[in-house]
Amino acid sequence: MEDRGFHEECGIVGVFGHGNVVDLIYYALYALQHRGQEGAGIVVHNGTKTRVHRGLGLVSDIFTESQRRALNGRMGIGHNRYATTGKATKLRNVQPILVDYKGGKLAIAHNGNLTNAKELRRRMERAGSIFQTTTDSEIVLHLVARSKAPTLPERLLEAVDAVEGAMSCLVMNEKQIIGYRDPRGFRPLALGSYDGMHILASESCALDILGAHFIREIEPGEMIVLDADGIHSRMVRTGRQHSFCMFEQIYFSRPDSHVFGESVNAVRRELGRLLARRHPVDADVVIAVPDSSNSAALGYADESEIPFELGLIRNHYVGRTFIRPGQRSRVDAVRVKFNPVVEILEGRRIVVVDDSIVRGTTSRQLVRLLRKTGAKEVHFRVSSPAIQNPCYYGIDTPRKVELIRSRMRVEEICSYIGADSLGYLTTEDLRAAVKAPQSYCLACFTGEYPTSIPQEADPLVFDVD
Amino acid sequence: MEDRGFHEECGIVGVFGHGNVVDLIYYALYALQHRGQEGAGIVVHNGTKTRVHRGLGLVSDIFTESQRRALNGRMGIGHNRYATTGKATKLRNVQPILVDYKGGKLAIAHNGNLTNAKELRRRMERAGSIFQTTTDSEIVLHLVARSKAPTLPERLLEAVDAVEGAMSCLVMNEKQIIGYRDPRGFRPLALGSYDGMHILASESCALDILGAHFIREIEPGEMIVLDADGIHSRMVRTGRQHSFCMFEQIYFSRPDSHVFGESVNAVRRELGRLLARRHPVDADVVIAVPDSSNSAALGYADESEIPFELGLIRNHYVGRTFIRPGQRSRVDAVRVKFNPVVEILEGRRIVVVDDSIVRGTTSRQLVRLLRKTGAKEVHFRVSSPAIQNPCYYGIDTPRKVELIRSRMRVEEICSYIGADSLGYLTTEDLRAAVKAPQSYCLACFTGEYPTSIPQEADPLVFDVD
Amino acid sequence: MEDRGFHEECGIVGVFGHGNVVDLIYYALYALQHRGQEGAGIVVHNGTKTRVHRGLGLVSDIFTESQRRALNGRMGIGHNRYATTGKATKLRNVQPILVDYKGGKLAIAHNGNLTNAKELRRRMERAGSIFQTTTDSEIVLHLVARSKAPTLPERLLEAVDAVEGAMSCLVMNEKQIIGYRDPRGFRPLALGSYDGMHILASESCALDILGAHFIREIEPGEMIVLDADGIHSRMVRTGRQHSFCMFEQIYFSRPDSHVFGESVNAVRRELGRLLARRHPVDADVVIAVPDSSNSAALGYADESEIPFELGLIRNHYVGRTFIRPGQRSRVDAVRVKFNPVVEILEGRRIVVVDDSIVRGTTSRQLVRLLRKTGAKEVHFRVSSPAIQNPCYYGIDTPRKVELIRSRMRVEEICSYIGADSLGYLTTEDLRAAVKAPQSYCLACFTGEYPTSIPQEADPLVFDVD
Amino acid sequence: MEDRGFHEECGIVGVFGHGNVVDLIYYALYALQHRGQEGAGIVVHNGTKTRVHRGLGLVSDIFTESQRRALNGRMGIGHNRYATTGKATKLRNVQPILVDYKGGKLAIAHNGNLTNAKELRRRMERAGSIFQTTTDSEIVLHLVARSKAPTLPERLLEAVDAVEGAMSCLVMNEKQIIGYRDPRGFRPLALGSYDGMHILASESCALDILGAHFIREIEPGEMIVLDADGIHSRMVRTGRQHSFCMFEQIYFSRPDSHVFGESVNAVRRELGRLLARRHPVDADVVIAVPDSSNSAALGYADESEIPFELGLIRNHYVGRTFIRPGQRSRVDAVRVKFNPVVEILEGRRIVVVDDSIVRGTTSRQLVRLLRKTGAKEVHFRVSSPAIQNPCYYGIDTPRKVELIRSRMRVEEICSYIGADSLGYLTTEDLRAAVKAPQSYCLACFTGEYPTSIPQEADPLVFDVD
């Protein structure tokens, strides 16, 4: 919802339970709202009927009480969607997708991005398939439907053999919910239990909101089947180097989540501490760009022994419509997001900690705002290395040429954003902050992609309204 | 929108033109609103982009001015939908359906009903297809996509070879609009021109509202291609006995339309005249059940020389929500539709002409209302024979057991509805009223279906919300 | 909703009953929808709470089932509103208006127009009143609230003493519904009973839809109080010459209503017969401009012995949004309303009967449409005299200069609209068609206003959104 | 939007400018959203027309871009509304209210609560006034309208003479915007300038979002007139003891605002420091109940030298519909608001700082949540004294009996909420934290009301929908 340039594209949740699980899915999606704010959907099955409701906007606006009452099921899956830059989300791309196929009903919710989506789609089109959405999920559904294997788990296995890239997904029929995480494990997927039910969700915070017990994360290459008999797990794809998305730690996941075996908050604090060591500076106060950089800023303050202050207040009442002043407006975009606290900033030497710089535009506006408010010095600290390459694994990134670090050296960026100094972390720092340093994908920093990447310059386009 | 029991399921329109054709499609759909009031959609292509908007409700509510502005194209197709009894229309079943396939974009709008839909669907599912709607149109799209023929018209030809039943449809890609009418010609399809553009529409009234010139009807078995070079016609399927739907003449089509080579109004007047000859009665006044029986009632009055009067006034302000008093309501359903005019009815011997009797419920309420208003005698005259069989060709009919004539003899019906006398037309009368008597399907009266009919009792069910 | 130029501004209904009367009010408003299509409201009281719901649009769209459930009361009043030309209806002007005053709750629904509204409003403003709407109803509420009389009927009496012009209104507190009709009786108001309840409504058709018994019309100058004890009637203002609105007979009221002691349908048929005598012509067929001129056209056909035909078919699916092609549209406005039936018109000499000509624009388009369809001759017959003066009693009329007859002689109008002949009725004909010829206001034809009329050229303006 | 029990009821803003000021008012309301989330309105005047748009919900949802375009004016006022507990906000109570009166148009937006509202209203009703809303603003409008003074400022002066209680308000006609703050100054009101325009707003954060210059606060008893000639200030009511609302400092105002001559953030930090001195405890970590207690928690951490951590993460995606699990829900209400961060809490001795305890319910749930997460000890610290009395000056408070401190001693509360220790501030602490300790109203803590308070137990009720 902002012009930061990096956006997670999805959050997913599945509950196989008893009673009516709609409210559980609803609150879990609410907790995962940060992973996608432009659309959401829920599919449930109650033993006889499969029902679906999908809509555009925030979870709480899509699923009113009466709409939640109309859905009713003891098993179900849900999805939050973020649409790619510059395109309004279309209702028909909102997931889960639900179809009829030879095996009955089939629903899917998918987080990640297939790197061979376009190729698969063309191949299937050549073989006579039709596509009604532009989602990777529809590709997976086609693959499942075309499989001649006798059971849904086996069909899904055949499907995942064909795809490359990032894929944490949930597939549901009238009997089972199947969770699958690709063998590199780009995107997270957690397993929990609550009142005798099993829950799969992108992040552990979705379990916490329900008061559910966090069991463990789904392993890369693991397929897990929830049905009336309980949980069935199987390692179906192994032997690949893990490629956990580092940006889940840096920015996407909620700090109260556990992702890739780490407390996100703890990783961010450590990144802040490393940043203080890597780029110390003599200053009066440390502030965060709220809320995503709060943990890192606290870590910086902690390590540097410069006091942490709430120097920027964030506007939170977003509503359905994102507020972004247009070009013609006399109002400054950065002020609509953040308001500086004069007493904290005036006459002070400020360390401002942000989690990343993508295009540099927001950073530049922010520094200008801090200076206007009276900051004597502004030292910009970034709790990640410079982003220099697009992501092909489920993050919406601008093209390479828009990434400021691909066009400017660090000193030039410092001068462009108007800071007194600028410091990034190194990839070594990133690795030092996590328990499994070799298991992460750092391609957006290093350009070393763990898979082959799409040849064609343009992303898949299916531009109907 | 009423409980008459017989409902047309669709109206379609296509325009290949210049400038922006959205308004032309919009007004044409408005004129065809009687063929489907529960949903509508328009797909347009403007040379670079294909856009679609679909919604639930009336055409004028779905396509607001701003939404019409957002659509923009020099070629396009549109569709009005009626949902089958007892089921709310789902947005995902609203047509046209638009997909991506190997040939690019493909959109379809369909009027009619395939008698082998279920079988085709199962066969395709077994071959690995997935279905996102319950419409026959999606089946046709799959067939087109699976064809290996090099051009869209040839692919469509292969597709129509596989289907049986009623099919007047429009298919569009980025270059062409193709109109096709099945070789029996169950449903109408007209061709017109306007300001150098070509238009295809279910009924000629859709041409009239645009001030377009009516050229001719598409022949049964004819495929007509509209593209930048003009019109290309080809008789692709011939040699079948024609099976024009008689109910288009009796009830569905608008009286101002020309359908199957006839003026609908003229046919209905003639039916009224034949009815007067078949079932004369000594009475003071002839009234219609407005508006669909007006022409027949005028014909009856004309032939019988009994004066025609507007004895029932119809409420017309329907809005989005159809007004039908619930069971608990203290208000009589028939009064919400019709109000009797006392001066005309009181103390009089009334001939009331209606176009059909399906379940008998409305007729019974109507006779009671006329009597309460003071009618001395009520002679019920029906400008069609008794309906005894369900339709499989695009009309929503109740099950056979709900059709009153399948359970009661005419005298019993007369007594059930409380009339002093009751007279139906015969099938001979129907044939006498039209120019091509052998070209009509009379299966709902006679049970002689022109095609094999589905074996299974239940219709296709795909009951997700 | 059309550009005819003459619009009734309101329909009102009140029910003092038992059980829940919301549905009764709802259906009555539905039957009165022709008197106002742009907004509606209902106020009900259930012994403890007074509830109100008002909205813009059609009755059936404003009062959904859930909204009707939320309202609940054993007494209540309702209102349909038509907004004046060129102005969107504002929600705050939708009636009934409900306020708190010294006597508790007070609600009002008003049909008519006060000729001294502006003067009263200014006087009250000078005395310190504030106005939140532009309705006459708010003026009446202020007058009631300022009265020092001890009971609501007496307060209302003081209020009506101050006002001049047309006023059929319903006022409600927590105990009583009071109906009042001004001593000239410009607007109708009927009394009915149903299942032990009493009902007041603008026209008898609102009683009919409920199956209620029509008791009688409220007399001019009569105040009628409905409360727990029954009905209390009192002639409170007498001795004024009656001024029934002739246009209720000609156009506004529904043909199935009884208004001013007449069957509207019977009056219209007689007007048609008189028109045939006044302006006979040698022709092949008589057609109506549907639906308002149907009765008159039947009368003309009857008297002239020229056959009546349904030569124009009217589009009825209006929905929330009125369909009127804009200036830029390639579609002809008159075709969106009416479609000609070729078989009836082609090569024929047509008598077309309309109820009135206001600006002449629609008539001109209509004649052109008939000629394009092939009519050999078009003889235009109007079942009223020429309108030459604006109405100040509750009808929305264009300014005098826009009335075609105020600028042109009859022959010029005939030439302007392109007819072969044109014939109006005379005021004598009007009087001959009704039982109480001296009791009617014919000011729009004659300019002889029964009251003093507002001096100022401009209507009351309060132009906030 | 929560069950904290204390809610500010309004935010107001006015701009007298040039060009179109709608966007300025819009963003200012957005910045003041925390003062009222249930409805908002804007009235603007552009030299010829006065336009208004009001709606229910969040500012960003009510004022879409197209609706902002439809409003257009070079002067205007806006209002955010919070509805009192247990009542849905009604659209008709949303401000600003706009009326016609003898002086032309008159609009008002009001923050505060009149303690003699009921009495004034009854007096005016006895004198013949009608009321269409339940707002205090309508009372002020009546008083202005009844004044015989020649100018709007003088009329407003007469009006404010009659009222008692809290009143920061903006009144607008076609020429002027008048800001007034009652002589006790309960509610804040700030003055700013931007690009040659003058702006009045409840808090300085509304100036900041525009990049406007903060000039000063309006003085208690000051009337300030903005018109084409600039600013005109006059002290119209003096000599009263100031009664600034202490809760503006503690909870309502945004920390980045300047209110009553203080930086809200600085006051809160000082309250936190005082709290650490008043109730020190041996603990491992200080956490805030985000976001309102962040500043105080930082102060506590600072003074106590116990590290501050983000131990609770707040859900921010509220949308139109507030998410609060119902009774039947299996989901815990407090978890929907806050998620605990395990690493920070587990095995630790926690100081949790909250700004107030009203009913105690949320605190109890929170302590339970912290314990479940593994907190070893939970020390609850409140950065204000115990609330024991309702507010009559513009805050929505529960009845006295619902205030936990009015029923329990501190030790009992500690035990009720399940904390290991509980510490409140004293009123002396409050006074020590601000620059003008004698100028504050502490009635909710002390029961010493600065004005007479309403005799009647029940608040004003006007319960129509």
C-alpha cells in the first residue's frame, strides 16, 4: 500500500476442524493482513456443500458478520492478496480459486511465485487449456486436474514436479487440506493446533491470534495432509539448497512471528545491533521509521547506547481507500504517513533506522521532513544491504533500473536523499544475524538467484479488467 | 422474475464497429432485458486491450455511466442472464466469459441449453479440464481451446460438432465476432447494421432501440463472422429439421420484435383470434393479463367483437429487488403485480386472456381477485395449449409434476382456478398462426422432443456460492 | 423521470393498526411509486420507540427485507418523493421528516405545495427559526411546534391557518396519525380499512394493493384523527371553492384509482371519446403513447370505431438509474422509451393519442419515429387542452416560456411536431368528462389561479448538496 | 472503537483560504481520526454555493476522490465524530450541521459537551423549536438564530453566554469562519497558517500533516474570526479558572501534537518517569500497551533503567468494521488487538505500562495473555490516577458504577486483573508533569467538577434510527 517498492504478495491459512471454522480463518487472515491488503477470500466445506466468498479490500470489510454466517464449514482455506504495482486488483484474481474437476471440488490458495509460470501456461494453452485468471494458482489447478494419479496428494505431487520457483500453498477438496512448501522453502508455512483442530498458516502470528498452539514450521519439500484421521506428513522433495527469503526477516513478516526458526523481532534487533557496530555515529537520538523498523532501531539504540525515541508518529486509520496525495495535491505524501515529534528532533543529531531503501524517494522525503522539523544532523541507517536486483519468488519489486542502488553509488545515494551519512548492512551481517546463514536467498542483494529465472523481460500480462 | 414457471434464460448482442460501441451494446441489452434480469455483462476490445464488466441485477444498474466510460472498444459482445428457479445468480456465472487460450483472448455469450452438457463436462473433466462456472458457455470455450484447427471459426465449428441442443451464441477474439445458430434454430438471432457497423442480437427489438437496420435473421446452421473486412457467412450445418421455439412467439420475445420470420405481435393477435373461434363465449368485456397477453387479448376482442378493456393495471416499478410478499406477509402476491379496475369488472362477464398456465397458482389467484372485484363471470382463455413437458432447450421450467396439466384434466383445472369456463388453444391452432408450421418445436405441449434429452433426472449441480 | 415536464411531487400513506404495519406501508408506497420515484421514507412507532428509514431511489431498493425488519411499529407514515427538474434529490429532503419538539416526537409527510412557503419561511427565520431542508413539511413542523395549543390536532389547525396552497398531509406523534386536506382539495387523500386498521393514502390503488376496503375520500377542509379509539373526523375549514387538480384525472393518478369521486380510467376513456368527437379524422388505426394514454386511446377508438392497436411498446426495466441517452450518445432518446411495431404502423394512417404536450420535444421525436417506421399519416390527438401556465400546487412544471403553447399557435405546434393534424380538447370537454365540473382547478390551461400565487419569479432555493 | 471506556467525541478543523481547500480539510480530518472514527463531514463554500458531504465510517472511506472533487470551496469546516457507547452512529448526527436561517447559511462543528444541553433544549422546545438531531451543535445553532444581534460573531457571543460546559467550536457562514473556545478551555483548539491561509484545528498534528505553520493555541474565552481581511481575535469571556482536560495529555491527543502549551509526547514521557519513581520495581523489561502508552513506557524505562521492548504487537488493519469477537466466538478479544512477542516476555519479569484503567476488563485479559506467553511476573503500571468519576465535558465515559476503582480498592483491582503489583500515579504527579498544573480539570480522578453538572442521571435520549 505504499511506494516502498517491495511487497509480499500473499498470506494463506487453512483449518481442518470441527464446528464452524469460518471465524478462525477470518481472524487468521486478519492477523496476516500485512501480507496482502487488496483482496481476500475464504472457501469452506461443511460435509455437503462447498462455499466461497471473495472480495476486494481489507479482510474486515470483505467478511461482514452476515457474510461470515453465510459461509459455514468445518474445513476451509483462506487467502490475502496483494496486487502488483500499478494495477488495480481484479476480483477474478482473488484467491482461493475454486473449481470443479474430475475429482470433485478443488480449491487452492498460493503464496509465492512460479518462475516457469509463463512457460507452463503457454504449454498448457497449446494443449488446449483455458485460463480465467492470471494467478499461478490456476496453473497448479490445471496440473492437478491433468494428472492421472488416483489421489489428490499424488496429483499435487505431479503438479509440483512441473513447477519451479516459490510455492507455499494449500489445496483443498471435500475431504482433505494439503499444505505444501517447495523444496527451497522460499516462503514460510507454519503448523499449529487448537482445540483438537489443525491449522496451517503463513506466519505464526496467525496462530497466536487464535490462541492456537504453534507446533512447528512445515519443512521445505514437505507435504502435509490434514483430514479426518489427523495429520499425515511426508517429505516429498528433498536435496535442494534452502532459499529462505531474507526479506521475510527484514521486513515482511510480523515481528511477533516465528519464521524460518527465528523470532523475527530478535533477528531485527540483532540487525540493528550489527548496524550500530558497522556504522556507528555520534548522535543524540535513535528513531525508527515506524512500524517495520522499530525492532532494528531498538537494537541500534541498545548497541550504541544512544537513546531510542518515538520521533515519527504513524497515521494508522487507513480504511478501504489508501490515502496518497496525488501530484496536484498541495499535501506532502510523506507527512500523510508520518508526523515528526518536534521536541525529539529539534536541534538534535538523529540516527534514523529504516529497513530498506528501494527507489530512494521516500527516504529523501523523510530526511527533508526531519530537517524541516529542526534535526541538526540526519544519519540514515539501513538494516539491510542495498537492493540491486528484482525478486522472482513472490515479491513485487520494481524493475532493476528503478532500484536506486543499481544506478548510484552509496555516496551518491547519501547525497540524493540529503543525509549527513548513510550506512547499509552487508550480506555478512545478515548471515550473522540468523541461525542458518546458508539457508537464505539473498538474490535481491547479490544477484545470485538460486533457480533459473524467467528469460523474458516482461511479466505475464493478462490485462483484462 | 415471477412464478410463472417459464423463463427465457438469456439475451445476447454483439457489435463490430468503429468508435466506441459500449453504448450500443448497453442499449441493446436494455431492450433485451426481458430475456434475463438477474445479471449482465459486456466484453469489449479496443485494438490493444480487452475489458470486461459483469454484475448482478438490471442492466441499467450494472452499467453506470462511469462504468461504461471505463469500458471502451470498437467491438464487443454482451449478455443478459436469467438464473434458474430457487437459486440466486452467482456473479461467476454471469456472461460473457472471457479467457486466455492459445489463440489469445476468447469471450463467449450464449443463449440456449446444451442437452449433452453434463456428459461433455464429465468427459472433459476426465481429460483433465477444470470448470470455474456452471454455464454451457464454459464447455464451448474448452472445446474451442482443445481444437487443433488453425482459425477461430474452424475451432468453433469443431466445438459445435460436439454439442447438442439449443445454441445461439457469440464468440469473440481480438479480431472477430462470430455468431452461430444451431442447425435446428431453437433460439433466434438477428443481424442488423447501423452506421457502417454490423450487429447481432437475440431479437430485432435490440436493433430498433439503436435505430439500426434489420437485415435478416441468422439461419439455423449458419455461422457468420464479423471482422474488419465486413460480414462472412457460411452455412456450416444443414439438413436438420428446424425446431424454432414456439414459446418465443407465445410469450418470451417482445411483441415489437420479428422472430422466426414473423411479427411477434401479429402472431399473438392471430392466436387471440383463433382462441376466440376455438372457445367463443357470451361476455361483456375482454381483458388481458398485462403486458404479455395484450396482443392476444386484442385479437380475441377483435374476432369476438366483445370490447377490449384495460381491466388489470400492472405495477411496473420493480427496481433491483423483486417484490414478492413472503408467506408471513399479510399482502396478496397477485395484487402486488396487478390491480383490477372496478368500473370495468364490476357486474360484468369477463373473458380474461393469458398466454399460458404453468402451475395454475397465479391463474387461481387472479380469478379470485377478479371475482372479489365484482366480476359476474370469469372465462379464462389461454393463447397456447396446455404445457405438459419440461423444456431442455434454454427455458427454465418446473419439473413435470409441477405442471398442472400433467396432473389434472382441463375441467379439473377450470375448477381449481375457479373459472366459469376455461379454453386452451390446440397445437393445430399454433401451427395455423405461423408461416412455417413445420419448423417449430412444440415439445413442451406434445412431449415430442426434436433431440435426445438428458437421461438423468437432475440438472447439472455445481452449488458453490 | 422523463422530460415530459409535468411531475407529481409526492405520494403519502399512513396506517394506524396493530401488529407490525411496516409491510403495509411498504406495499402502499410501492403502489404509489408513480407519484415519486426518487426517494422514499417510512416512520413507525411501536409504543416505545420511533424509528425512521429514508433513502434515495425506488421503494423496493430502499426498503430491503432486512431494513423492513429493523423498522417495527403498529403505527406509521410513509412518503414517496419526486425531485424538481434539474436537481438531484438530496437525502435530507426525503420525507417523512421526524423531529423532537415540546410535545415529543413529531413526523410529517406532505403532498402539495404551499404558495406562501417562501414568505412563511422568511418570517420564521426572522423570528429565529433554522431550516435544515427545503421542504414545505419543515415549515408546517415549525408552525406546529410554535403553536401554544394544548393538543396536536389543535396545533396542526393553527398551522394550517397560516399556510396557503395545496396540502394533503399526514402528521404523526406517538399516539395519533392526523390526516388533513386543504379546503380547496387540490390533492387527493383516501381513507380505507383493513383487518380493523385504518389507512390514509394518496390514491385508492394503495388500498387495493393491500386488499383494503376503500371507505371514502377525505373531504376538502377535513381533519381526520386515527388513534387507539378509532377515527375522529372534523370539518375544520369550509366554504372555499373546491380546486381539484384536473391533471390527477388526465395523467398523474393511476387509472385503477378512484380520485375526486371518479374512476380515473372512466374519466380518461370519456376524454378519449370527447376527443374523437371534437377532432375526428379518417384513419386506419388508433394507438396510445403508453401507458398513461391507453385509456384515452381506447375511448377514442371506441367512439371513432377505428381499431385500437398496441403500436408502441414501452421499455419497462428502469432500475435505479434512469436511462436517458446523453447528448453525445448515438442513441435516440425516444427509442429508449418506445419501440414502434412495424406491422401495425407501416402504410397506415395513424391516430396517436397522448395525454398532454408540454414542451413538444417528445411529441416531435415520436412523430418522427412513427414516420420512419412507415406511417402514412400521423394525426396527433391530445386528451387535454394546451398547457399554458405553470402550476403552483404541487406539480413540477417548466417555466411558462418553455411551454410550447405559450410560444406557438396550434397550427405552428402541429407543424413543429411534424403531424398531419393536431387536436386538443377544450376546457369544456374536461368539465363534461367529470361529475363535479365546477370543483376543478384548470389554472394550467386557463391561467385562472384559485389562490394568489407567489410574486417572485424564482422558486425557493436552498442549494446545498 | 475499543471497550476502554474513555473516548474523545470529536475533532474539528476549519480553513479559510484560497484555491480549493477541500483536500486540506480532508487531510486534517485524517490526522484527527483518533478523535472520532464513526463519522465525518465537510462543509465548504466557494463564493456562490455551500456544499456539504457527511458519512459514516472512516474519513478515507467517506471522502473518495470523486466526492472530494464534487465538494469545492475556498473556505470550509470539517468534523470527526465518535458515537457514544452502545449506540450506532446515525448519519443525521454527523456534523457539521448546515442550516438556513435569517442570516443565510450557517454551519457548525463542535467538540465538547454542554452541561446544560438538556435544559436549554427543553427551554427552546417550550418556546417552539424543533430538533432534528441530538447534538449540542443544533442547540448552538438555535441560539445563534434566535439572537437579535446584527453580526454572526455577536450572535455567537449571545449563544455562548447561554451555554455551560466544554465547547471548542467552529461556526461558518458565507463570509467568515469563527472559532471559539469556552473560557475554561476544556478542549484544545490550535491556529496555524499555510500558504497565506488560516487554519483552526483541534490539535497541532492536523497542521503538521499539511505542512502548515503552528501559530498558537486559541485562548480560553477567545473568539477568532477568519475572513477575507485576515484574522480578528477578541477575548470575549475571561476570568474563569482554566479547566484543561488532563486526559488530552494522558490519552486522547496524539503524542506528536502540542496541546495546552505542552508537547504531548514530553508530558507522557515525564508521566512515565514519575511512575517509575512512584512505583519502582525490580524487573527485566518494560513494555507498553501500544500505541497510546508508548511514550510513558519509554519514560518508565528511561528512569528505571530497565530496557524498553516491543513486547506487544498491535493489529492495525481496522477497516470500516471494527473487529471485536462476539460472545459466541472462540477467539479472545484481547488477542485480536495485541499479539505478545514470546522472546521478549518468556521467563521475564515484565513492567507493563498502560495509560489508564477504566473497567479493568481489558487489563485483566492482557495480564492473562502475558502470563500465558510465559511472563514470570507482571507489574502493571498506570500513567494516570484511578478514574472514579464520569466526565461531562465531551468524553464518553461509562457510568460511575462501571468504573472499577469506584467499586474496588487498588489491592483488589491488582488481584482482579491478576497482576503481581499495580501502581497508579497521583494527581500530584499529574500536576508535576505539566507547566500549568492549576489549569487542568482532574474531575474524573477527584470528583471536583469545575462547573455544575447535570442533575438528571440519564443522558439526553433521542432514540430514533
